[in-house]
Amino acid sequence: MMARLSTSLVSGFIFGLGLVISGMSNPAKVIGFLDLAGAWDPTLLLVMGGALAVTIPGFWLLKKRARPLFAERFELPARKDLDARLVAGAALFGLGWGIAGFCPGPAITALAAARLDVALFVAAMIVGALAYRMLFSTQPAKGTGAPIKKAAAE
Amino acid sequence: MESFTPVSGTLGGVLIGLAATILLAGSGRIAGISGIAGGLPSRVPGDNAWRILFLIGLVLGAGVYQLVTSAPLEVRIDVSAPLLITSGFIVGFGTRLGGGCTSGHGVCGVARFSVRSIIVTLVFIGVAMLTTFVLRHLLP
């Protein structure tokens, strides 16, 4: 249990460090990549490339293991189908990402800057995620109405 | 100001990949930020603490970096508050509907050669580029 929780904290820490060092926690830097018609900055491609250079061999090696080090099993997405909902979600996310240059990881990481605008973005993001949960609850519901309302209130 | 930074970009990317590999190796979880945060609060017993600790880790990583370099984090946002809030809402809703974001689909899903993650990643990057173009070149 402790090992599993420490793994989470360490992984989050290194992830946050990576986002800051790569410059991705700065929306202006991300817009620099998304803005093909401006002074295009391809850095984001190298960030993804650097990450994939580790995750492709890393995940491939892990696939051979029966279970992770500190948990019972690997919790991998089982679904392989692509439906209209998924594509619509991706398009909506792209729309939001293109407006301000913030996606979830960099926005939460940038909370370290203790700025009101970052906090506003993260708060709006939480409201958006809760709105999704109210519309399409994906968690095992015990009684439909009450728990969802409770989640929305928090 | 926002010039190409290949060395720090690649180094940061390697750290992100390392973090995702550590989480999968230790906890068997995919390091998708929208999924980790969006799963809160979870009704599954024992499913909350690891999520919260990962998110605290993100902020701590940036905080320690600020302390070590003794420079404030560079965060430049060039849209108005109403647009910023709208964008936050859409990102929160869209990443849940689309089953993930840049980390879950873009880094982890693509690494597993998941066809749906590759398509989703291409869609959100494409739409984000189009949105940037419309907002910054067509509308002003």
C-alpha cells in the first residue's frame, strides 16, 4: 500500500518536473506549436518524442510481466472501439486546448505558480469534468441520483 | 521569446515518459492526467489516495523546480478571463468524453500502439491547430 502510494507521488513529481523543464507548463509555448501560421515552435513534438522513446520500450517490457510491482494487476483500457462520442470528445478537447494552450497536466502543474488565472482554468476544468459525470456517469452507481449530486457538489 | 528549445524539450519529454513508465510498473496504472483527476472522487474503496498523491506530485515537481532555479514558473496566458474559463470547461468535459488527453492518449496510448488513442490524438491536435489559426489569424 505504502509502496503503491509512494509510486504515485514519485511518478507525479517526475511528470511535473518534465512538464516544467520541457516548457509545456507555459501555454504560450504550446500555442507556439499549435500556431502553424505563426513563428512555429516544434518543441512539443520533441517532448512527445522524448516521452515515447521511454514509454514504447518501457511499456513493451512491462507487457511481459504478469503484474505490476505493488498492485494486483495492470489496469489497462480494455476498449478498442472508436465511436462518435470519443471523436467528439477529442474534438472538444482540441477546441479548448487551442483557445488557451492549456491541457490538464500542464494546467494542474502550473498551479505551483500560485496564480489566479491558472486556478480559474483548473476550477473550470473540474466543473467540465463533473458536468460530464452528471450526464454520463461511468462509475458503478449504487443509487443513481444521490451520489452523482454529491460528486457535483464537491 | 517562444523559440525552439530542442534540448530542454527532449529532456522534459524523457522525464514524462519515465514518470509514466514508473506508474505503470509500480501501480499498473496509465498516467493519464484527465483520467486520474476525473476519477475523483471515486466510490471504489482505496481508489482516491493514489490519484490525489499523483496530482500533488505534479504541483510539487513544479514547486521544487521553482525553488531550485529561484525563478517563478513562466506561465503566459494570452486570452481573456471569459475565454480562459470557457476553454477550461471544454477541456474538462472533452477529455472525459474523449477518454483522455495529451498524456493518456498521446503518450501512453500511442506507446501501446492503440489505434483509438492514435486517432484521438490526431483529432485533438488537428482541431487545436485549427482553433489556434481561427482565433489568432482569422478573427483579430
